[in-house]
Amino acid sequence: MSTVYVKTLGCKVNTYDTHAIENQFRALGYELVESPEHATISVLNTCSVTENADKEARYLLRRFRRENPQTVVVATGCYAQTDSQRLVEMDEVDLVFPNQSKDLMVQASHEFAGRRLQDPLHSSATKLPEHLKAVSGNRQGHFKSSLTMLEADSSQTRAFLKIQDGCNGFCSYCLIPYARGASRSVAPAEVLQEVRRLITLGTREIVFTGIHIGDYGDDLGESQGFVSLLRTLLSWPDMVRIRISSLEPRELTEDLLKVLSQRPELFCDHFHLPLQAGHDRILKLMRRTYDTKQYADNVAMARSYFPRANFGADVIPGFPSESDEEFAATIAFIRANDLHYLHVFPYSKRPNTAAAKMPDHIAAAVVKERATQLRELSEVLKMSYLKNFVGEEVDVLWENDKDEQGRNLGHTSNYLHVCARGDVAPGSFSRVKLKGFVEQQRLLGKILA
């Protein structure tokens, strides 16, 4: 049997795309394996959010070739979009599929592997799809490829469902509009059909994901597209839990909160709101669409509807010209608004972005130190939030995995990670009393019912 190994770097949208890629390979008769060593085809779904992500991609592609000289090495994803020339020039790489042609990858890789089987020395005259030219340094147009509903991955517990891709924002530090293309949405009817399929399969939680999910429906002429979609879904009597992967702060509107609050038992009260900086001058330089007051007001408004919700944020320390005082303001802002965890992305100069041309870039050692401070703060904030729930009873959705001690693993609606012993089935809910902590900031519980 032909085999395939797929490795993912980066965000949840990439994770969704990887699940779709794996499903397409399965449909062609491939078996998924855990390493390139045993793979007919080895695929790397790359990220390009930082320079380190680019370096990691090149390292992994070389490792694929070292571990199995016969495997077909395929690069796809965001780095393949923004610097395809660099990947094409790598001897270790056989094929390159930028995001705009990712839908062609599985069939083309399968056909290439068949030719390689007949002729072990077979190589491609061009590593890119014939209609594309290699680009470097992110020198390309803002593409808008089609967005096809791909079958969501379901573990019978949680399914990630991508309903939107791309971004029209062009923040000054960001490659995403170039790497993922213009914002585009899956038609509401297709989304509803897929959600119905997942419910029928037994999925108990659906995580809606996208690059800029608040833009959902704009390109289709749908007024309040995301709010309207959720209103429809929450009207279904058999609807399952809904989680939103991430929202821009300005998109956390009262209309959205009112809809979600109509079925509080179904909405997972967990908000991830990219902050990036807690100082208005830096936010303006970043070309963000909000200021600190709007961010704080929207967090407070969300808390008025969901008082115990879990709030997380992305933060970029070390943006060009960020002073010590402005960084301190970010720390103070995070504390003042009682955010509960941080995803820290140290500023990285990305090619052909406005920020790359700005003056007063900060020394790498300073950026690294600020990132360390934020990560340490995140640990403190997270533990402080979790301690509020020790001794309480919560509802936990159990997943397929178990921890090293054989305990069941699951999540609450507000994304507390819980483990407990007991005879429970994946995809079932239990009432659990939280007793304390185990490793990795995981809460230990006792199953009550």
C-alpha cells in the first residue's frame, strides 16, 4: 500500500488544511504513517509567520530527504506561497504547491509518485504547477483562489471547520494577505450541509476557523454573515457545542454576543482576540483597526455576557521603534484587562511588508527578552485563571486521548484542560469536580456523573 506522511507548521487553518489533505490521500488508497522514513510521499504544510518558521521548514524538508532518500518530498502552505523560488531551488524538494494551487497537490503528487515507482530516478522538469511562476521575497500579487468546502476532520468529539480563508487587512508586519490570498468565504448552504453531516457522524463540538473569520460572508454580499450563520445554527434543536477559534477585536460585537447568549449551553465561552500591542502609537504603526480603548471595551462587554469566559490574545513584542515604556504599557494593559493567556510572536522582519522598511528596528536580544517576559506573564495569568475553578463542578467533553497515567482527557466549554479516571467514552460529557492540578497546567478532576 502507498503511504503518506504529512507534517503541519503554524496555525489552526493550516491544521484544517492538513486534515483535508490527509482525507484526500486516504481516498486514493494511501495509509497515513508517522514519519518520512516509511512514506511514499512526505508533505510539509509550511508556515511563514516569522523568519524562524521559514528556517524550520527548510530544516524539516532536508530531514525528510535524509530519513528517506526515496520519498517524494512535497512543500505546500504559506512559505511555499511567499518564497517558492527558495523551495524550488532546494535539491531535497521534489514538488512545490503554493496555497493558491494547494487543491492540485494530492493528485499531482500521487501521479509523480507513480512515475517515480516506474523510474526511481524520475524528477520533474518544473517543481511548480505549470501555470505558476516562482516568486521570492514575497513579490507577488494579492491572489484570490477558489475556496472549496473540504470535508472537515472529525474525531467524533471535536471537528475543525474552515469557513473562511485569506485576509484583506494588510497589517504592516504581516505576510498573511500574500500567503493566503484575499478574503473569501464558503457559501452558507455548504457550511450548513457540512455541519449537519458532522452532527450525524456524532461530532459533539464544532470549531469554526478561518484566517479572518469575522469577514465571513463579506465577499458573498451577506450582511452580518457570521452572525447570521450562527443564528441559524443555534436555532437547530439538535445543535452541538460551538467554539470560535479567533476573532478580531472589532468583530466582537454586541449583535454577536446577543446571538451566542441565546444558547449559552452550546457556546464555548472562550475568546481569542489578537491584541499585538497595548499602546495606541504601536497599534497605529501596525495598521490595526482598533485602539486600546475599543479592545478593552469589547472585552468588558463580552464579560458582561459571559462572566467566566477565557480570554486569550496574540502579542508581538519588539515592533520597530517600540520603546521600553511602550512595552511596559502593553504589560500593564494585559494585566488591567485580566487576559488569561498569551500567544507570543516576537517581531520578525518579513519581506515586502511596510514594517520591514520602517526605521528603528530593535536589537534581537531586546526582542527576545521582551518575548520571554510575555511568556512568563502568560504562565502567571493562566495559573491565576485556572485556580478560580478548583473545587467547582464543570461539564467536560471527553476526547480520544489519555494521559501518561491512563486518565481520560477532555475540555470544558471555556477550554480548561481536564483529566480524570473513570469509564467514559470519547465524545461523551461528564459532570466533574475539579480537585487540583497535574502537569502541564492540567486540572485533575473527579467524575460525578
